[in-house]
Amino acid sequence: MEPTVEQMRSFYGLCVRMSNLLQTIELTRYDTRTQRIVVLIGETIQVEILTNGEQIIQ
């Protein structure tokens, strides 16, 4: 399984916003079990991108 187009658009937008804020993206992973993209920003911010492109910030 591969990420959806909506997930990739959301991921790209997230990366652009974080780089504009001078935040480092430490880790990105596509979880095939949940079909979510997981992004670790800095040391504390975790973002999950759902199949519909919605972002959950933790």
C-alpha cells in the first residue's frame, strides 16, 4: 500500500510550513498497518496524516 494523493499533498504542505518556521523534520514514516504518515518535528512534535489528508498534531 502507498500513501494517498491527499496524504502526500498534506505532507508537502506540512514540510514547507515547518521549514519556513526553521523547524527540523527528524523522522518520517509511512505506517502500513494504520495507513498513516507519521512525522516527528524537532524533538517533541508528532504529526499523523490520515488517508484523507487530515493532520493530527500531538
